[in-house]
Amino acid sequence: MHESDRVYEAAALYYLQDETMESIGSRLQVSRSTVSRMLKQARDSGIVRISVAPAEALTSPLAERLRSAFTVSAHVVPVRDSANIATRLDAVARQAAALLGDLITDETIVGVAWGTTMSAVSSHLPSAATRGSEVVQLNGAANMTTSGVAYASEILARFGRAFDAHVHNFPVPAFFDYPDTKAALWRERSVRRVLDRQARMDIAVFGVGTFAGPMPSHVYSSGYLSSEDIAELLRQGAVGDICTVALREDGTYADIPLNQRASGPTPAMLAQVPRRVCVVAGQHRAQATLGALRSGAVTDLIIDEQTARSLLDRATPRSRPAGTH
């Protein structure tokens, strides 16, 4: 019997048939310590996946309120109020990575945006090898000063390594200079190949970009947009973006001129994907997250509890004092 078959048999006996390590060792004619090593190998290789449903995500009143308000599956991550933004992001990223480890199975096509949040998520992905899965980049990464390839490619490569999946990079600018250039490039076969993969996605995972805050979004802090572009977005009422598509707080986006030059999928395109996982950490992202939810782009929201409260506060209409109009 091949070693991998023995590892599989040991895992099946232990986790599915509740046999003890001693009885498995006797059956396979190995020591108890060898069985323990085989079970660890089964977990590390992805033969066995163990997940613990977070009690907070299941019972939190905040999660219930988010589900009720936005019709999403909400996962609220408890983080102490005094935690800095880096700690907050790390906690949310760990929860997101664990969820993706459960969602991504054989023959799954996963669309991944790039950015500060996705970089954090990618660093915590479990090793859960799959068969026939693919990872596709959702938005381009090049700008006027850099190709952006190293940053975006490393994020996607981590997803590929974690799930033993084939990676499809998207070799286009994050934002085109002209809408006509984008339209022409979208007809090229090499680009269409990636767009076709995006159209077949089972899962999309992305963060929410914001213009400012204690940890500015990579797209706004690394030269992807000029100061004039950002000023125009603010004049248009934009509060942030998902996958480089700018959004207003009310979820509208179609009439924002910059979006004609953006490389990422619109919320309407994302809405065709069965599972859309949005990962958010930091209260400075609450307003943009509200826009993402109202756009219909999200099915699963993973968010820290302080940001969840800020989000719900923004979404709840405040009553006016008597006698005002």
C-alpha cells in the first residue's frame, strides 16, 4: 500500500469511524506515534479539513442585524476596542481565510482581488489541496510607475499554493487612460481568456477600498490614481471601491466616469457569482462597505465588531426631532 493511501485510511478510520489510534495502529501494523504523525500529515495535506464554527458568527446580535438589514451571511469577528488597525485586520483575515478553506473545494473557480486586505487574507490560508481548481485575478494591477505584477501575483500565488490551484493572472492596468483603450483590449484573445474565467467563477473574494484612514487602500496610496482622479471621485460622491469600481454610499456606481476605465468587474457582474465574500477591517471602511452591500455585490461579509457597529449606525435612519422638516 502506498504511503498516501495509508495516510488516507488512517484519517478515514479516525475521523469517520471513530476508531482509536491504538486500534488503527494495530490494523496498519504501526505504532501509535506513527498514527499520530499520519493524522497530522492528513491535516497538513488537506485530506482532512477541520473547521470550528465561531460562536460569535452564529450567535452575535450584530451578525443577526447585518443579516436582517442586508440579506447577507455575516461573520462578526470579536476584537478588543483598544486593538490597532493591524491587529484588527489580522483577526478578520484569519477568519476569512478559515471560511475560504471550507468554501474552496475541487473544481472551484475563485476570483481574487488584490489589495491590503487580500494580502492579509492570503497569508493565513490553510493548506487544503484541491483537484481541478483555479484562481483568477479580478482586476489589473499596472499603473504609471509600476507593473504591479509582483504585488498582485504574490497574493494570487499564495491562493494557488494553498489550494493547489492553477492561477490566471490578469495582465492589464488597474485603470486605463481611456475607455476606448479598455474596450479594444477587452477584445484581445489573451484578455478574453481571463474574462471568460471570471464569468465562470464560483466564488469571488475582495476587500473594500477607501480614500483615507489609518491604513489607506493600496490602490489609493501607491500611485494608481492621480490627485485629479481622486478629487473627481469625491465630487461624484464616491466613498470607496470594490475591485477598482468606485461606489457611492447608496450603492450606485454606473454613472461615475472613472468606472468606464476600471479593470475590475462591476457589482452587477459580481452579482452573477454564487458566493461573493467581502472582507472588511477598520471603521474608516464602514461607509464604503455600506455602498458595497447596497450595490448587491456581497453574499458573505466578514467584519470586525467595531466596524459592524459603525456600519449599522450609518445604515439606520435617525429620527428627526418633532417639528422639523
